[in-house]
Amino acid sequence: MNTQLSTSVVQPDLFSPVQIGSYTLKNRIVMAPLTRMRADENNIPTNMSRIYYQQRATAGLIITEGTQISPQGAGYPNTPGIYNHDQVKAWRQITDSVHAQGGRIFLQLWHVGRVSYPGIQLNDEPPVAPSAIKAEGDYVKPRALEPAEIDDIIYDYWRASENAFAAGFDGVEVHAANGYLIDQFLRDSTNKRTDQYGGSYKNRARFLFEVLHAVISVWGSERVGLRLSPTNPFNSISDSNPEELFEYIVERLNPLDLAYLHIVEGGLLSPDTTEKEPLFDPRTLRNIYDGPYMANNGYSKGSAKKAIKNDSADLVSFGDLFISNPDLPERFLRNAPLNKTDLDSRYGGNEKGYIDYPSLNLALA
Ligand SMILES: Cc1cc2nc3c(=O)[nH]c(=O)nc-3n(C[C@H](O)[C@H](O)[C@H](O)COP(=O)(O)O)c2cc1C
């Protein structure tokens, strides 16, 4: 028996292919969702974004920036949407360009809930949330959703999924992380509802599972991913027992057989939140999840390699490193130096700090 061969078969690394749902990805290096605020004033992605995503098509999978499912879902200016024809047309250019380079691209479906403000909402209305509880910082008190409005938002997720399909995406990721609408339903600090959407874990998770079922009805579960951030205090979110809550959720995810589960491990630093000690290690969720597990948050090439080798992740997503290194897989492969991210051009602006980060000069190879 050729032991070398058998070792390489059982021991995957960052560059070995991986099966997620119906796709075999060419490597395990995923581009994490990154809001860059470069869409136009009508929330339509521009040609600049087409170039940006095309430059990054060597990732095993690109997950787009958070993309609002409805005008109500927006929390920041110049973020793209997926609720009208012009947006679908613009996204189609992007998916075609990524596919022309042999890449795969999932759209991240986003509704910010209370993390918004009247100036960005239709008719200057207050933002909506499970309960009328204000986020810390410069936010207004949101309006609690009526049950019928929850149905409308689930319909918006369904319509956004149909639109993503028409725009040529390979799948979608449901954004249930980072203190946005779905996360606001999950946590007992932001969800004080007394109807079937509040109270028990089952009730607080009801909205998430209804959204997932709507999205799956369009895409099939094998082309739907889910992002959770169980210990991330971003957008002043918290829960009295996140460990039990997220264990409950992940156990219920198993039978759905999603393309992958994407976990933001630890917390994301933000000027608005004080980083607290994580209450538990969300990597333990890996052990109760049966499907492909995508790890995120602060990974380097070395720690990602180790995570794949130790089987503590099947894939690793990189945010910051993909901002400044369009050819990140190539750089990892060659142990090439990495470009540093310019912090000032992360959110909003023009080509600078967006599509002008250099790739390695392949002529030197
Ligand atoms: C500029 C920027 C924009 C981000 N936008 C999103 C987003 O739209 N959706 C999301 O789920 N996470 C978003 N995140 C979080 C990243 O996906 C990722 O979790 C974070 O950067 C940690 O991974 P890293 O250490 O590899 O950068 C954003 C992070 C940054 C720095």
C-alpha cells in the first residue's frame, strides 16, 4: 500500500478540494462577507464591484458582502440590495465575471433590523426589531414587528432568494450573525416577545428556521449556508445562555443538511462595543454539527492550516486578508508576503483600497 498516497487522501490541507452541498470547491480558502459600501446611491453594485469580485475568484468560494433583502433591511448607505430588477442585472454581471474565472460565489442575505436609522428607511420610519429595544450608541429605538410583518419579511427573504437565483449566484448565505435582525430574534436581550417568536429557545429560533425554509424552498438546502456568531457582542447583542441556545440551534440544523455552517468564533472588535470574555468556545459547536464547518475570525495561513489538519474546520474564511490580497490562495501557496489593509478605505470610497491592491507578478514564477 502506498502510505504517502493514503496519508494525502485522509489529511486534507487548505488547498485540497472540499465538497459543500452540491459543489466541489477547488480549495478551502473562502472569502468572508465584507461590506465595502461601494454600491451606487440606489443600492446597485457598480462595475467597480464586478472587478473587485473577479479579482478574488481564486478563492474556493466567495461570499458577497451583506446584501439587503428589502429597502427596510438597509443599515448603511451604499450597500447593495437584491430586491429589484436593476440590482439583479448588476449582480448578474458580477456572477458572470466570477464564473468566467472559474470561481464560485454565494450571496449573503441581510436584514439589519434595529441597526439602522430613519434617514435610511423609507419615509424616515424608525427601524424594526423583534422588540422595541435600542442598540447601544447612536441609534434610535426601533419599532417592534407585528406578527403579519414578520410574514412579510419572510416573504422578502423568499423573493430575494428568487432574485439571487436569477442573478446567477451559486447559492446564498443567510446572515444570522453580528447582531442583525435574525440574531436579534435569537437573543433574550433583544427579544422580549410574548408570542410564538419569543420566550423559549424554540420560539426565539422560529424566525431563523422560517427564513431558512423560505430560502431552501428556492435553492435546495445543498446551496444554502448559514452564518452565526454565538459569542460576538457586536451591535450590543448578548444572551443569558448563549451556549445552550446555540447548541439547540445547531442540533436542529443537522437534519437540514445545509451546504455549510459558518461560525464567527470569538468576537469582532468594534469601537461601539467592549470586547467581553467569550462565555464559551463556539468551536465546540463543530463537534455537534454533522455537515461542513467553516471557521472565521482572525485566522492566518498558519492557524487555518492547523485547523484543517486538526479537523477543527473543513473550510476557513478570511476577511481582512482578502481585502488587501486579491490572490490570497496564490500567496498562501507560495509563502509570498501579504499586502496590509488600509483601514481608511475599508468602508466607502472609490477604487483606492478596493480594486488597486496588487496581485503577485506571475511573470516572476
Ligand atoms: C470591512 C468589513 C466588512 C464586513 N462586512 C461583513 C458583512 O457584510 N457580513 C458579515 O457577515 N460580516 C462582515 N464582516 C466580518 C467579516 O466577515 C469577518 O467575520 C471578520 O473580518 C473577521 O475575519 P478576519 O479576521 O479574517 O478578517 C466585515 C468585516 C470587515 C472588516
